[in-house]
Amino acid sequence: MIYALNVNSATERVERYWEMCVGSCHAATALREDYRRQLTRCARELGFRYVRFHGIFDDDMSVMKKSPYLGTYKLSFSNIDNIFDFLLEIGMKPFVELSFLPSCLKSGEQTIFHYKGVTTPPNDPEAWVWLIKSFLSHLIERYGRSEVRRWYFEVWNEPNLGGEGGLKNGGFWSGTMADYYELYAMTARAIKEADEAFRVGGPATSNNAYICEMREYCEKNDVPLDFISTHHYPTDVVLGYGVENSRNFFKEFSELDKTDKAAVNALANEFVTFRKNIWKDVNRGVLTEMAKRARKEAGNLPLFYTEWSSLAGLPSDGSFGASFIAKTIPDNMGLADAYSYWTFSDILEEDGFPSAAFHGGYGLLTLQNVAKAPYRAFQLLHRLGEERYQKKFAWETLDIYAFRDRSNNTVQLLCVNHQSLLHDVSVRTAEIELEGEKFAGCSPEIVRIDDEHANAIKEWERIGCPEYVTQAQVSALQSASELKNEFLVADREGEKLKLHFDVPPMGVALVTVYLK
């Protein structure tokens, strides 16, 4: 099939919603030199404007403690200042996730992750509100109201993965959703008391869940809600809306007689098989279907996805992850107001610090600051012009998205051959005909991301998958990850320009055509 495009046909403005924010490991890691070096690079090369992280009130940030003698609370925002000052210095801003609890406010022993973020409701709600008010007062004094009004405040993270999600001892919230709504209400009111123009939202749920319930609660109880935030990953479609299926699994596990080894092993094997085959039930484009529903449920409120990615382990570090991004972001234009990829770096210690250069981590960059193929996909997207042609092309697993960059008088063609894992995909030939303008005499240019181009994990595999890479190996990986411009042969027939090239499985190609 041929994609025929008149370059004077209708376009629409590109809202760079995917560059609004990016996720990172918990707050304390933002004090690291390598974290800062990598985030600075991402801001410069990918255009990210805000960063979001868990744990701003965790004990490793030394924000709040209680005197064992006087019973009074003491606050210090020094580490937060250090981080926020850095973000502003590099031209970014904080997307402030208000989590987790200082341990002096815990009402139980539930924590999450290697760094033990406290996930219980506060034992002293008044002290929590005092913390929030004091925090905001400090931000106003240090950064000024006009600056803080440009930030966003999100209450907690994934409260549905906890007390009501079968994860009481390992989820993000040990309470119920009703408990979360109470926490949200007291927090949002405290924020608005500081300044009505400050922006606050939630429910920051996993699996696109509780959007309608959140809106209904806030409307009925006159609670401020400036935006809806939620998360999604492609395998959510198997876990079930609101994680019903995972909740049922954990419920079944909790009710097992743990002395019945056969039953425990049977359920464990069932879970392993489920995880191994999960992608068979995940169709390409699934995040777009989720986003369409969430957009409808959010109503007139801005919809912020504050976490998303392909979440597929090692394949996410290579061409699968890159093509997933290159397809999902154009498909979801107009559905979300922000799309915060999780995360910018493998500097991530949720399960302890990683060791291998490539391990299926969330990050766009490895620990050694090597750009993965998904990083390069974001880099190509950052190059796109400010207008998008309304005419799209989709044939089997090949999608072509066309853009206009008037700053250098070019037409850009983003070609993506993506398929879900465990589904068939093969080489697809892109056949494109352009007309409507006179084309420059120079050849079009093509930049590729696939198994042979801009894909550092393939070089890592070639050298034997070393767990700890040497500096020489890092240099080789960086070289293998580079984007390279190549000329593309074009046929010229009268006023038409014809392009013909192959896109490998899970491949991405950005073609630039120059106009006179």
C-alpha cells in the first residue's frame, strides 16, 4: 500500500504533551551527581520540562522527625531545597508527588521498596496537614508564589495498590481508597489554603482506575481537584481494570494453607506461566484504548498520565521499547495533557541498586549514561516539527505519521513497524508519494532505530552481556547507541517525490524531505 500525501494538506498543531514531565527514582537519588548529570542531558536532548519522583517526605530526606523527649516535631527542607534549586538551574520544574510518610507519622509497619517508604495513613492527620502547610509556606518564601503556581502537586502514588489491592504488606497504600480520599481532601485543602492558584490533583492510581470515583468524591464533598492523574502499562489490560485480576490472585494466595506445599507450588507455577505468556493477550495500541476511556472519564479536567512505559523487561531496552514509544506517543496525541515516561534513568533502587548495564530497567539511560534505543526514540520525537498532518497511514504493523517543520521547510515522516510481544511481525516496506510543492535537489535523509541502528543493547549482547562494564566497553556502547543520518534514494516523477524503503520488525525510521 502507498501513503500518498499532498504536503499542502491540512495540519494540526503538535502539543508536546510527552515532554511535559518524566519520572525518576525516589527523591534522595536526586542528590546524586550521576543522577543530575543524566537529568540535565535529558532536559537538553529530549526537552523534558518537569520531573516526578516518589518519597519527598521519606526519612532519607530528613524532612520531619519527632523529639523522643518533648514529643514535638522538627522540620528541615534543606535536602528538598537542594533538589529544587538544581531543577530550576537546569530549566526544569518539580512535579511534586506528596509521598511517603515520615516514619514519625506512621500508623503501622507497612513500607515499600528497598528504601522503605512508609505507606500507612498518618497516625496524626493534624501533623500531616501541618507538614503540608509548612512545606508550602517554605516554598513560597524561597521561590515566590508566581514560581510555585507553575508547579503541580499530586497526592500520593498508586493508592489502589495496597489495602484494597491485595498488597497490604507491599503496596503503596495500606489503607482503603476511602482512607486515601480523606488524605487527599485534607492535603488539597491545605494546598489551596496556601494559595488558591496552586494546582493539586490525583488519584495517581495504577491501571487507569478510580477516575470516576475520584471526581465524584471531590464534587460531592467540595474538595479541590485541578487535574486527574493516573498510570498505565500495556499489561494492565490483563491484570484487569482496577487490578481486579491481580487482587484476586493475592487474595487466593493469602487464603492458602501455607503448610500445603503442593498447593503453594501449584499457584506459584500458575503465576510464572501467567507472567511468561502475559503478552499474548496484549494487543498493539492497547495504551491508546486505555487513554480514550480515561479521557472520557476525566471529563473537562486535564488528564495527566504520571507513569507509563512498555514494561517488558529486556525487550524494553531495545528496539521493541523504541518502537512502542514511537507508536504510542503519536497515537495518544489529543488524549492526554501530560505523559510522564517512567523513568529517565536506571539509577533506580526500588528493588535495590542494579548492577548489569542492561537488565530490563525502567530507564531511558543506563547506569553508565548510555542511551538505550527508547532514549533515541524520544530524541527523534523531539526533532518533530510543530505541525502534524491529519492524514495518517496504517497497514498491518506499519504506521506512518507525517509532520511539517516550517522552521527549516521540511516534511518529516515517522515510520514505525511495531507489534506486541509474542505476536508475529516481519519486515514492512514503506512506499510514500509526496506532492504539492517543489522539492529541494538534495536527497532526503533517514535516521533509523532497530536491531542494527542506535541500539546499544545489541552491542552489549555481542560482547557477552558483561554484568559490570569497563570504561572501554562503555565507550563502545555509547558509539553503538548513536543516531546516524543517512541519505535515502528518492524517485522524482514530475511534481511527485517517491520513497521506497524497508522498516525491520520493531523498527523506527524518521525521514526528512527538504522543500524548495
